[in-house]
Amino acid sequence: QVQLLQSGGGLVQAGGSLRLSCAASGRALNMYTMAWFRQAPGKGREFVAVRSWSGGSTIYADSVKGRFTISRDDAKNTVYLQMNSLKSEDTAVYYCAADYRGSVTSRSYDFWGQGTQVTVSS
């Protein structure tokens, strides 16, 4: 099994940038489809971005398209979420997730990071 450890996040002003990291241990990440989800207070877990294991396919939620980028560094066995032009509505706890197949639905994923808070002040 793969274990996922997240880092990054924090407090940033609107318009700023942050990068989240999701480091894997136990298995190579290039075996998995990787995704990012987020959950704002009082709301359900929302899809943000997904990258196929081959890297040939990436999908973004409409709300983050053009602002967020999901990427993977195989040498570091780490997946990243680069977040630019942040808005107050991006405030949430962000989670990385891994699955052999994966989708845009959170229940498709068996392995999860611990979550990291992103707060965007307006």
C-alpha cells in the first residue's frame, strides 16, 4: 500500500500562490492515478484535479481551471498542486488521493493524505 504525507498550505492573500506537496512512501506514485480534493467548512468533499498514472490525462474542476496545476516528480515520488491567483472561495482543507484507476469522484480513492489547510484572505 501507499502512504501519502502532505505539506504546504497556509495563509495567503487573494491573488497569491501556494504549492501543496503530497509525498508517497511504500509504492511508486507512477503506479497510481493521483487527485486533489478539497473540503470547505460545512460542505462536501469537492474534486479539484486529477492526473492519470501515465500523465497522459489531466482534468481540472471548472472553478480552478487555468489557475491550478497538478504535476508529479517521479524522482521525489511526490505530487504537487500549484495554486495561482487564489481566491477566497479556494479556502478549504485540501487532500491528495491515490488509486489504481481513479476518477473525479472521491469515493473512487482508497488512499488519502492527512489534509492541509489553505486559507485565502480577501
